[in-house]
Amino acid sequence: MLSSQSQLLKRNLDLFENGKWLFINPADAYFSDELTTFDVTFLYQYFDVFSESVRVIPSCEFDSRDVSSAANGFCIEQKAGLHRHMFSPFIKKGESYTDILIYLPKSKAHAIMLISMAHAALSDDGRLHIVGENKGGIKSIGKAISHIGTAHKVDSARHCSLITLTPNAKAQPFNIDDWLDESAFEVDGFNWQVVSLPGVFSHGELDEGTRLLLEKCSHRMRGKVLDFACGAGVIGSCLLGRFPHIELTLLDVSALALYCAAKTLATNNQSANLIAANGLHGVSQKFTHIVTNPPFHTGVKTDYTITRRFIADSAKCLASKGTVQLVANRFLPYPGLLADVFPSTHTVAQNSQFSVYLSVSA
């Protein structure tokens, strides 16, 4: 099904007939079907939409050392007809486009970073386009980019707007290091560094739910450990520092998160396996422990689907007597979901906002 943003773009297909186009973070995997006669490139920072678009890759594994040392992190590329699909945190260095269209993300800081990256990849007299939901901030984005040029509205429908901007001047080269934040965190006397970017969960700070999970999770970890929905690698790097003999894997749907996780590990002189996946789909390994602060939003909407599916699938990925250790807002209905899947579930810790749950597999 086309997202509301893509439905608006479908009204303006003549816009894409000329030029060399790049689409960044399509909100669905189906708008490309409207462009089968156009030679276009799609950049996805989210593996779920990428995987659904190319329809062949259930998950992909990386070595964190390779990701942290590469200038662009990583890139998985697939061709489909005239279309080029890329799962990557960034636009490849040296590539340029006459037109770049960004689906506006929920985070304003993420949006500004994407706009800066896109601006730097425009050819001379290139144009920047942004489509987004009205309640998602598209109405105010013009002010945020007024230093680049004047934006004008092309169309509005489905509670969304499409704006176009022709920059006044060529941008400076995009340098990801200008956007990286490195913060020092401490939990129970253990200190470590975390590298993050706009658009990654809890950018530049230690989320209080994550802190509670790290304080109250098992102090006897061994074997293979999965940090599910790893974000910038906060949990995984901390666990690897406290339990250096574990075999750590970090999984996320976000290319930016995986890039940051690799950078976090490298900063702490650590290494681990990274997996890009939509939930646990395509993951065949068995883990002794799964530790997670799972997301409960899709865009700006509360959505339990990711965690509901994770809980159902996690039992298949655990060794016998393996554990899932999960932190969540207290109002979320996770105790019942965990109890439906695992023979043993109890609350390890709780405060006014969060609960930490421990489930043990059969």
C-alpha cells in the first residue's frame, strides 16, 4: 500500500520524467512501482523498506571493524530493472544528482543532516525536494533550510505537502564527522564511550530505560548475546566491556544505528557482529541471551507490532534456558505477551516509568 506521502508524489509523476533522481528513505516499498520507466536511485537507511523493495534479502551481516573503518560505513546494492536500490547510511562519495527527494523523517535533527548530505550531492543547478506529513513538520522545514535557498510548495494532499528548493550556491562537501556525537556514560562504576548521530535513538544521551536495564540485567552473562534494536550500541558495548568473553551480535533496522554501533565499538577497542534485519526475520543463529530496549513507535505513531513480533520470534532464536531481558515503559502490555511465549517471566526491576522483564526459554 502506498504511504500518504507516496500518494501525493503519484499525483506529480511528470516531475520525475527528466533529470538524474535520488530518493532518500521512501516511506513504503511500492512507490518505485510507479516509476518503472524512470532511471532512478533509491537510498534506504531502513532495512525493512529496502528488503521489501528488492524482495530478496531477509537480513545481512557485517563485521563492525569493516563498518567503522570505511568512509561510507557500508552499502548493499541491488538492481531491479531501471532502478538502483541501496541500503546504506550515506550517499556514496563522489556521486551527484540533478534532483534529490527526501521523505521527511520524524526527527528534525535527522532531517537537517539529510538535507545537508543531499545538498552536497546536488549537481550544478540541482534541486532539492522534500515530502512529508503536515503533522510531521513539513510546514516548518522551509525556515530550517532558508539559508540554502527559498522553498516553494509544489502540491498538497493526503495531509502531506511536497516542497522544492533550488539552492543559492554549491554546498560544502558533506563530512559525517561533523555530525557525530561522542558521549561518556557510566553505569554501576563502568565507564564507556558512545558515538551517535541524529536519527539514532537517544542521540547524545543515555536513555533512562536503558540505564535501568543495564543496572538490573543479569550479572552472569556467557555465550552468544544479541543486542536487539541496538541503536548506537549503548547496551552491547557496555555488556561487552563488563563481560569480555561473550560473543556479541548487534541488530538493528537502521543503517545509521549500525554505523554508530560500529563506531561505538571501535571507540571502546571492541568488535562484534552486526546484523541489518527487519526484526528477527532471516536470523538463524541461537543466542544464550537477548537484551533489548525495543522501539514502540513507527514514525510518530505508537506501534507495538515490532516488539510483539520480536517476542514471538525470540523464543526460536534462544538456546535452551536462554533469556530475554527487556526494558519497556510500564504502560506497555509486554508482561502478558512475554508470558504467552515463555514458560517463565518475571519483573526484575521497576520505577515510576519503566519495568525490566526477564523471560527464560524452555
